[in-house]
Amino acid sequence: MIALIQRVTHADVVVDGDCIGRIGPGLLALIGVEPADGPRNVQRMVERLLGYRVFQDADDRMNLSLQDVGGGLLLVPQFTLAADTRKGTRPGFSTAAPPALAEQLFDALVTEARARHATVETGRFGAEMHVSLTNHGPVTFRLDA
């Protein structure tokens, strides 16, 4: 499981003209699922998303996690993160999980994150989404679980 996280001042997801998810300060996490992923990857990713220290402390050091600052978490499914881009000029998607498995694991990720954190919003699996954000820093990391 892959997450591309961005520390944001705000972010939202729009589908068919309707805003379906919005957060203020926090993390936007684009989520890619790979074929070998399972429940252990989901648990580990939630731990990483909530505990990864990317927010400034009083000394202006990245020492605080999303749980520490109480920020929002916006989870957006994005199968292209699992694409094979090592050769050629077109991505291959055999390295991404099949849609049924990816949706199941994304939903499990959302459920577990909501059980452990107060503010969790989502995009919509399989939908064409318009994601807007203001990256704070900019701070962007790739997390693997």
C-alpha cells in the first residue's frame, strides 16, 4: 500500500460538482493499493498516517503527528500511484491491485482511520474526482506499508 501525503492548510474533493470531502489543516493522502496488500498493510498504513511527524513543534521542527495536532485527514483513492513507470512512456497498471480488492482495502483503511481519528474525509472510489489543496511547506512524502 502506498500513500502520497501532503501537509495542507486545506483540501477538498469534488465529484460531479458536489464537494464530497473537505478538511482544514491536516493531511491529504492519495492512496494506491498493490496486489499483495492485505489487512496488515491497512493497519500499518493507518499507524503511519496518524503517527508520521510532519507538523512543526514549538521549536519549528517536524516533531508532531496528525494525532498530536488534531488535524483533518482526507483519504483519496488513486490507483495510478501503483503504476509501473520504470520503462517506456506509458504507465503500466499490472502492478496495481484489481479494483475489487483495492476498493475493499481502501474502505478498510477509511474504517480503521475513522475508528482512531476524529476528522476523516474521503474521495470516492472509481469516480472522476477534482482534488484541490494548498500544500503547506510544501511538505510531501511517500509512505509505504
